[in-house]
Amino acid sequence: MSTKKTTNNTRRTTRRKLKKKKLNKKRLVFLICIICIFIFGINRATLGISKVAQNIDNIKKQEVEKQKAIEAQKQYNLENEKKDALNKKYTIAIDPGHGGKDKGNLGTYAVDGDSKKTVYEKDLDLQIGKKVAGILSKQNDIQVVLTRSDDESVSVDDRVKMINSQSPYVDALVSIHMNAQLGDDSAYGTETYYRMENNSGDKSLELAKYVQKSIASYIPIRDRGVKQQVLEVLRDTRVPAVLVECGFISNPKEQQKLIDEKYQDKLAEGIAQGVLSFLDQHANR
């Protein structure tokens, strides 16, 4: 009899332990679920806060960029130059070639296998022109103006009129272009043109020499030298004026350099330093 009682008690004790284990497991699962929900909630809250902070940063950046664009537009506008009475010692006009419907020369290069991308001269002219303007505008005594500051069509005649309307206050003009070879892609290198009618008082040749030499010192190029050329933007402006053919967009290797931002930075630095050297030696003021 006592043996039966002992057996029954043992069974009851075992059942109680099993029940406790089941309860403990349920509690543990419930606790884990609560913790997971809590962690998930924290993550969601953190993500929400991060997105809000990111949005605020983006708004601030957009405002800064807008302000920069407004300031740049003021600085590079010839009409504003007139109103400001040209307070700075020197004024340099930068003329990014082509624009709008006038795409200029073009080149193509392969992307993703067989597909090709077209590079337009007008875009490279503007990119490099703005970089040159940015470098020069950091000088305390130089005011920089652009004949175009975005992808717009501006005729050569209008460019000439804009520059001559400021004469004699514009100290030098640098027109930015890309070269191309018809029917072949072997030509490469950089060259700088100056006006054909180079009278005794014109300093365009000196400007061309300074710019070309400076470019060659900043980037490894084939130096094609300085050349006279009958070009309207050079012929009809009344200031020392040059046109820089930065490279051949028709040459695949040189084209890849011209679209590279670091290469553009060095090229722009070379052009800008050439202008500064010219001003140091030949400016009238």
C-alpha cells in the first residue's frame, strides 16, 4: 500500500514539474516575443528619426545649393557687372562654346557591352568653362563673367555684343572648345588660337602663349602650340582674346580624359593660371 502511495506521489510530482516546464517555456517564448517587438519598435523609431534628420539635411543642402546658384548667376552675369560698376580690378570673360540646340562636335564611347553613349562638346565646354571661372573668381581682385552659365543657345554675334558692351572693362576673353577630326580619330592634343588681325597693341598672342604653356605644365598633353585663326568670337571682340581647343573629342583615349572630372580640374587650373600669368605681366590696370 505504501509502495502505491509513493508511486502516485512521484507521478504527481513529475506532472507538476512538467507543467512548470511548460509554463516556463511559454513565459520564455512570450518574453522573447516582447523583446523582439520592443527591438523592432526601436529600430523603426530609429529609422524614422534618421529619415527625418536626412530629410532636414537634404533640405539644408538644397537651400545651400540654391543660394550658391543665385550667387553664381549674379557673379557670372554681364548685366550685373555693368550695374556693379566693375568694382574689382580685373574682369575676365569665359566663353563656353556652343549650347542649346548647337551641340558642337560629338564623340561616342561604349558602355555596358554593345551600347554606346554620346558625348557632346557643348556639355564639356560648359563644365570646363565653369571650373575655370570658379578658380579665377577665388582671386580677390578678379571678377569673372560667363557668356552662358547653362545649356542655352547663345549666338556668336550675341556673345561678341555682350563682351564688347563691357569694353574696355573686360581684360581678357577665353573661349572654351573641344576639337574633332573628320573621318579619323587619330588626332589628339591641345592648341590655343588667337585672332588673325593681330595689331601692334593687341595682346592676344601673349595671352595665347601663357595659356598654352600653363596647360602643358598641368597635364600631360601633346602640345599643338598657338595658332592664328579667323574666328568670329576672336575677330570681332575688342579685348585680348583666345580660343582653347582643349582636346580631340573624336579621339577615344583623349575623349575619356576630357570627360573625367579630375582631368577637367587640372585642365581648368592650367587655363586659369595662364590667365593669371598674363594679367601679372600684361594687364593695363
